Amino acid sequence: MKEMLDNRKYYLSEFSLFDGDRYITFNIVSVDSVREEITVAITNEGRVSVCSFPLYADSLDCLYFEYGLMCDKIAVDDFEHIGEGCNSCIR
């Protein structure tokens, strides 16, 4: 597994998963490489929950976690950073 991950790089990065019915949105809250754990805020049908999941590494050393009944693999690198400099909008 990657030695150290920069939390600032991933903080609040977003990923959407279509489960066949609706989109579920994930936002990264923290990535702990020591505990090999990721914490995400999950928005599903207007409800928000914060959950932690074990981090796994595939054969290419890409980090992912598994979500849902089908254990969908969600890669950390698939998350997108949503807007840099949001504070610039505040006047």
C-alpha cells in the first residue's frame, strides 16, 4: 500500500456511483494510510451519513474500498476534486 497519502489532496473529493436506481455521492473526509482506512460522507436519497471503510490495494497498488451489498470497488483515484479556491467566491 502507498506509504503516506496527503489528506489535503483528497479532502472533499467527490465520486458518484449509480446503483441501478439512483446516484450515490461520496465525499472523502479522510484517508488514514497507517490504519489503512478511508472515511467518506455518503449522500443517498437526501440522507447524509459518515462511514469508514478498510482500504485495499489491487495488484497495481491502486487503493480502493468496497461499498454496498455487491461490494462495488470504488478507487480512491476515481474521486475528483470539486473546485479549488471556493473561498474566492466570498467577497
